[in-house]
Amino acid sequence: MSDHHDHDHDHGHKPAPMVDEVSHFEILEMAVRELAIEKGLFTAEDHRTWVEYVHTLGPTPAARLVAKAWLDPEYKKLCEADGVEASKAVGVNWVTSPPTQFGTPSDYCNLRVLVDTPTVKHVVVCSLCSCYPRPILGQSPEWYRTPNYRRRLVRWPRQVLTEFGLQLPSEVTIRVADSNQKTRYIVMPVRPEGTEGWTEDQLTEIVTRDCLIGVAVPKPGITTNVKLPVRKAIHPVHHDH
Amino acid sequence: MSKPHYDREHHAKIASGIGDPQCFRGKAGEAKFKEGERVRIRDLPDIFYTRTMLYTRGAVGTVTKLVYESPAAEDEAFGNEDHPEWFYSVVFMQKDLWPEYSDTYANDTLETEFPERYLERA
């Protein structure tokens, strides 16, 4: 970063930069990672294996867990009682799936499935950082990590959910789960009307990542997460280095 | 505790094949609080590290679940695993956390976890 590179785009002979922008946190991560490798805490090979594992993760296993529970009341009971055990049925072993064989360094092995009812709606946040059930849900969306979502959801959950397009009547109470210690949460929404007779595969498709975080509810025909519009900054920041 | 040379694989050794917090199961002794009990969150000093949110301090809630045993994050952050304790999931009425919370939605709640040291009977 200390290189004196200029942002003059007139020099046609210069190759375009491979990365346009690197944040302070990315630099910090690289510095700590390189130090850790030099000190022998883990090898570059370990790191590569880990990154590969992380890139295989996504919300599909959690969606399937919900679909299975909708179809099988016994399995639903298991989900409520022991999320880690219930995850095995959808191919996720919280302890042994990650390359470490003891869970992941920050996700631990303690999943709780928050079961919605027609009168209780759960929604998940980590107000302290961005704890997220990655083994079963993949990487968190960018908005989940923003201070804006984290600090407002605990205090104004109704207003924040409205911004996601989810308006709940006053007879439905909201329960916010603030993931601050070693438990990770997913939400099991209520099975929507219009899905009678559906197969597990069909049901899995409508349980999107947003439904599993709790900022949306499943609807027949909706199989993707909400895309919030990106608005350009009115006064963008310019770096003059 | 005396660890002149910190064993950097210590955590991997105790947790491999078992998981964390499972590796601390049975190490916290008897739990001080039960499900359904009313508890107040203590405002302990936290100069170095804490995972107990400021907005919960002083608030009264109800224990919903004894979740697991583990060293408190305040200790574990510095490699001190000598005193695992019980963790509790506590549910608060939003009104008790935020006095200005809308009366229309007075039944809204928030649930989060605490190590035993942060709780006192209310």
C-alpha cells in the first residue's frame, strides 16, 4: 500500500490493477495470516484448505432442514431440542465437517433452531460483531455485518423489518435473538399457505437465506433473497494518494 | 494458572472431534439459576473485553434455557479456561430494555445469552 501509485488513467501502458480497492481489514487479515504462517501456527496449505471449505458453504442445508421439519413433526422436535444433531440429517456435522475437526474457530458447535409460530416471529442479529451459523448457512450477507443493521435491529425491529418489506400485524410478537456468545441461530418460519402437498425439494426452494435469518417469510413462488437497491453516494469519498 | 509457554494447540487438542462448547461439558459444577427464574444483569467492569451488551445491563429478564458450559468470553479471550461456568439464555421484554419502545407492540421480546457471573436474582 505504501507504493506511490497514481490514479492517472491516461497511462495506457500500465496494466489495470487486479484489485481496485483493499480495505484496512483486508490488509489486517493478510498481515495477521502471514505472521501466523511464519510463526508456524498453521501452514499456507491449511489456509487454502480452509478457504476451499468456506467456499463450499451456502444456505441450502438449512433450507432443507426447515422443509424436512415442516413435513416431519418428529424431526421438528429434534430441531428444537438439538440443532447440531438435526443438522446431520442435512449433511452438516458441526464438529467434523470443517477441516479443523472441532467446528470453526468462531462459529462453535451450538446451533439453535428458533421455531416461529403464527403469533411469534424470530429474527437474528449479532449486535456485537457478525456471528452467523456459517456451517449451515454459508457466508453472511453484507448487510448483516453492517453496524446499521446490528445496532438498529435490537431496538427498532419492526421498523427494520419493514425496510425488508416485512410488515407484521401487532398480534404477532417479534422475538429478536442477539447472537452474542457461543450459540448460532437459524429461524424456522411458519409453512406458508398454498404449499399443501408439496415435496421436500419444492419446499426447500422457497426457504431463502433471508427467511432463515428472519427478515423475510417464505411465499410460494419466491425463491430468491430480497435485493435492496444500491444508491450511489451523493458525496463519495475520494482518496488523494 | 501458570502457563510459561502458551500451548497454541491447546484448544485444538481439547476440542477435536468433540466441539466447542461441548468440550467443557460437566466442568462448571452446579448451576445457580433455573429455567423460569427472574434475573437482573449485573454491570461488571469490562476494561479489557466483554460480550455482555451495555443495553442489557441492569435490565431484568427471565431465564429460558441453560444453554451450555464454557469459560466466559472475558476469560477465554486471554487463554484462561480454568473456570468454566454455566451460560443462560435470557429473554427480556423490549419495553424493559428500551423505555420508549412502542406500547402497541408491548409484547415484543429479545433473547440473548450470559455467563453466570453476570446474573443476580431479581
